[in-house]
Amino acid sequence: MFRPMRRAAFFDLTRPPRPAAEDLALDQALARHRAEGDLVVLVMDAHQRLPRPPVAEETLIRLSPSGTGDLDKCAAVIEAMARLCIDPASCFGYGDWCVGTGLLSVVGNPRVLTCSACPTDSLELAQKRGWPVVRSPSAV
């Protein structure tokens, strides 16, 4: 049974380090979802360090060292939505094209973060899928 009034925002943090300016859009999205009372879910590699201490209302999904591919992320996010009884249509997903689109493809509201390491045609592909592109203020 889904709880349609509850929303969640999944953030794919399984990416290599990026310039701090590129993380500004991610930080702003995190703050916005927290302020709106959404459940914030961080998806990370098992060996990856948290960029900052987690906030009490955040949930953390750690992928096994061999489980960082798109299918593993899809399975982890789908399982989390099912366990939390959250409708995928009310979920947001944030990630860049470099680390794959697995997480973005299973939520109702995917958001592609700009990334200087991603191929330039990746933004066109996101737009073809109808996925909004979130640009860092420095990239605008």
C-alpha cells in the first residue's frame, strides 16, 4: 500500500569528486526537499565517505562494492520505495549522466544535474527524455 501524500527525494552520490561549484545545485535541491518535509535518501558506494554528517531525517542506502551499476541502483531505489510505502510518482531523483540513469529512470520526477565531466550530448539526451536539467548557478 502506497502513501501518496509522502514524497521522497533520492540523490545519487556514487560519482567521482566534482568541482564544488557543480555541487551547489545538489546542495540547493537537498535543502529545498528538507524544507518541504520530504524524505531525503542518499545513495552511495559502500566505501564512499559522506561529504558531511547526515541530518537526522535522512536515509542512507549504501551499495555493495560490486553493486554500483545502474541495475543495482534501480533495485535499491525500488526496494526502498516499496519498504517505505512511497508511490514512485511522488519521488524525485537527482543524478548526473556520468554515473548512469538507473536511479533517474525509476522515479516519477527525475532531475539531471549538470556535470563538466559528462559528454556534452548528455544534456540533449536528458531533454529528449523530458527530464529537467538542473544547472549549477555558476553554469548558467
